[in-house]
Amino acid sequence: MAEFTWFKSSYSTNEDAACVEIAWHKSSYSSNEGPAECVEVAEITAAVLVRDSKDKGGPHLTFSPDGWQAFVAFAATAEV
């Protein structure tokens, strides 16, 4: 089972009840030992977000749901 990390919107305050949170989960291929090259994924209504787990505040990729499915299908068949 994936472990979720909740990320609260930077536009929210502690008094604001109408805040947005996103659940990130780490790739099942990630390791907690040694140098890890990991990605985290969050699914929201209209998009799939992908970020580097070592740089959570850094840039991220945004895919449409169809784009994400195409990317995963390609990655599953690509030769390294």
C-alpha cells in the first residue's frame, strides 16, 4: 500500500477552512536506503502531478489523465 504525504496549499492559512491539500505518493520502485532516485505522484481531478521526491518544493510535471496513461504505457514498454 502506498504511503501518502499531504501537502497543504501555500494559499491556505491556519484559520482558513477552505484550503486545498494534495496527497503525494512515492513510486513503489523507490528505496529508503542509499541514494534514491525517486518520483512522487499526486492525482487531482483534471491532472496528474509528478515531482522529484528529493526536491519537493522544486519544479513538477503536469499531465492530463490521458497523457499520464500514455506516458506510463510507453515507459512500461521502453527499452533501457
